[in-house]
Amino acid sequence: MLLTDAKIRNTKPSAKPIKLTDSHGLFLEIRPTGTKLWRYRYRIAGKENAFAIGEYFNDRRVGHVSLDRARRCRDEAKLLVKQGIHPAHHRKAQRFAQRSEAENTFEAVAREWLAQKQAGWTPQYSRKVERFLQADAFPQIGKLQIRDVTAAQLLEILRRVGKRDARTVALLLRQWCSAIFRYAVSTLRAESDPAAILKGAILRPRTKHHTPLSREQIALLIRKLEFYGGERTTFIALRLALLSFVRPSELRGAQWSEIDFDRAEWRISANRMKMGEAHVVPLSKQVLGLLRELHAVTGDQRCLFPNRRRPKTACMTATTLNRALGRMGLNGKGTIGFSAHGFRATATTFLNEAGFRPDVIERQLAHKERNKTRASYNHAEYLQERRVLMQYWADSIDEIQRTAKLPPPKLSRSQGTHEVRETNA
């Protein structure tokens, strides 16, 4: 007689397991604990086996296998048995395929690639790559199997990014996607790199170099700084940007543990450098004076320029310096368009004109030397020359300031000493 739900619910457990038979090998095992388990008995090659289908719950909770469902599972299993396939083996293979499918989406492979690459990248670059993939690639193709992503889908993403006037981002995105596909090919999860054929689909924008300040403009900048009414830490940051000409991100994230007053050196660790190599900045007498003044203000913090809202965990934001330059009339619409990055171009131009060796200047700019043997030589051999260079540059700035003949700038109300309040947050 076939089983019914009533019979299943009304059968009470006993000291020994009870078997309630249905049909065609299907039975329900009721254990002394009250657990009710569906089993399907079958034979392959003359050997009897039992396939566990699932559990029957009287309260039909999540995971409940009803009588009808148990019969459907038995019928599916019978078809596999006729082919000589064990139902348990088939279910295991299905689960493996489902798990592999989840692990082989574009986003899953991309995050695996990111995790491997991050050891050789700076934290800033890692965040940049992840941010753009998450914003532009993952929403469109992240859930697709990586082997199913097409060049047409990638091209649509690149064009969408390009339309928002971000062609540089589109170019980088194509390069990163190409690297992800090559990684997928090498790990046998894709057959080809559809991003490779899109090289040239987005035209590279013309490089816009930062315009260096002239001698007169340097004098004007210094004069405007003298009358700058904002935070003293921002004033010092701008002076240090002028005198040290490090990258703005390296300046903003500077930590007191990097400053060696005794050796007059600022040692920036590799993980904070754009090129991923540690960098030494010799400190001129003028810079040391500014740092001692700053230490009296922020020396109890980790960062030289702590974030005003989160001083313990964050540094000055990326916009602070350019906002200050904007208030001084040097950055923004209708101005000379000078930004914090321009300090590097300014120093480079003057130092080359002064006759310093280009290799020494390039090393002080922390530009990466392609020849590794030469790079090692430069790092050790050029340090003394760079000390001379940095002191010369600081003295030159003092000379420009001393000899400039400029009237005091006219201050607007917003530039008054008591009213300018930019936030480093």
C-alpha cells in the first residue's frame, strides 16, 4: 500500500528504526529520535545502494521534503540508475558545478585577481582599481560567468565611461579587464581575452602637463600666502609643497614617524609612494623650521596634517590645498589654473635651468628608474647631490621672496584673517 501523509504523521518512533515502504524502492526511515528520512533503494551492477533524498518534517519547516517531492526525486534518480549513474554522485557533481559557477563570475575572478595583485601595489592604487571596477564593470558584467562576457559588452562599458568625459578611466578599465581575463585564461576559467581586441577603441586624451610658475608668479604666491587667513597647518602644507615638491598625496599623508630631525630626512615608505619604492627627501633648513613649528601643533598626532573631523584615523583631504589656492586666486575659473601638482613642475623647470643634473632631479621627483642596476646606484650615489639641490631650491625661494617688488594683494571679505575657514575634512 502506498504511503499517505496521515500515516507518516501518525507513525510514532520506537526503540528501533521503522521503515515505511512506498513504491519502486522509496521508503521512509523513522529513527528512535523521531527523525524521518527519505531513502531510495536501487541496484547498479548487482550491488544494492541507498540514496538519501531528504527529511520529512511534520511542521513542514524549511528543508521539508514532502511525499510528492520524494516521489519526484525517486523518479529522477531511477532515470540516472538506468544509465548506470549513482544519484549521490550526480548530486555531488551538480553541487560542485553550482559552486564553480558562483566562483567563476567576472566579479569573483576579478576580486581573486585583485587579492593577488595588492601585495605589489600601493594601498592608494589598490583602492583606485577596486573603486572603478566596482563602479563601472561589476554592475554590468559582475554576475556573468567570465567565459560568457563578450567584447561587445565590454565596449558598451568603455563607451559609457568615455561619454562622461573620463577617457583616461576607460583606458585603464580596459587594461585592468584585459589583465583579469588573462588571469582567467591562465587558471582555465576562460578561453580568451575579449578586452584585447578593444585596444584602440578609446582614444587616449592629450596629456595636459602642469604649467610651472614663473619667477614673478612664485613671488605672487609667496605674497598671497603671507596674507592667507586660513588654518596655519594649511599654510605650512602649501609652503612644504613648494619647498619639497613631493606629490600632494605624499604630503597630505605624511606621518611624524617618517621625519628624522637629526638626519634632516623625510623617509616615505614604499606603500605610500606612487611607484611603490621608498623615497628619501633631504630637508632644507627652511623645511626643518616649518616642521618644528608644525610639530608644536600636531606632533601628538600620527599625521603631520590630521583631518579636522577624524584626526586619529585620517589625514587632510585631497581638496584642501587646491581650495586654499583657489581662495588666493590662483586656482579655478578665470585664474592661471595653478594646482598643488604644479609645484613639482615649477621646481623641475627652475632646477634644470640652474644646471643640476637631470638624473638627480628625476631621482628627487621619485620618478622610477627603468634600469634596476642604475636605480640602485642612483639611490645611494645621488643623496648628497640631492641635499645640495634641496637647500639650493629653498634658498632660491627665499631670494625670490626677498627681491620681489609686489604690492600687498587686495583682500576680499572672504579672505580676511578672521573669516577664512577651510576644513581639512
